[in-house]
Amino acid sequence: EEGAKEIDIVINRTLVLTGQWEGSDFIKTSTGKEAVNATFPVGLVMVRAIRDYYWKTGFKVGFKPAGGIRKAKEALIWLSLMKEELGEEWLKPELFRLGASTLLGDIERQIYYHVTGRYPASYDLPMA
């Protein structure tokens, strides 16, 4: 009940007026602000719908799992899903993005670990 009452979007008016407005360039699991966000089972259904739509139309729709992705390992699961279901072409930023603002800190920690052999102290990284 606390959600938006209306949504603003940018449209190509000519396409709407000529009846050529359909489809979507990108879909995402959620706004990332709900109690339940990007779940793998729901994401799998959405990615398979993208695949089916591509097979039928030849049009590529992007995908963005959003919310609840906090660890690098979780991001790798989503990357694997995209590669296995849609192929490497969907791993480009034009077709795949992660909606995970808290993920950056963990990625920094993992890179630091792989470079130095130890996890960083809280003062070692700016995002920590």
C-alpha cells in the first residue's frame, strides 16, 4: 500500500499513435525496496520468458535482478543463469545489470583478498 500511485515513463509518441508500441527493452525482478526481491526461481521464469520471446521475435530484452544481492557469490549465480539460459551475448551491460547497491563493498573485499591473500580491515577500503 506504500507503493507508487502512478509511474512516469518516457515514450516515443509516434510509435504509440501509429499502434507500433509494444514490448520492453529491459525487465527487472523488483524495485529492490520490497520485503522479497530478486529470488532465483522467479528470475529463472523471467529469463526463460525472455528467451522464448527472443526465439519468437528475434528481439533481445535485457534483465536486471534487483534487491537482496549482497555478496559476490550471489552475483555469480545470476551471471551463470544468464549465460546458461541466454548465452554469453546477454552478459553485456546493454542486456544484463545487477540492481545491488550493497554488492560493491563485497566485490571490493573479494578483489582485495585475491590480490593480497587476506581480507581487508575496515579502514583498508573506502566502501567498507
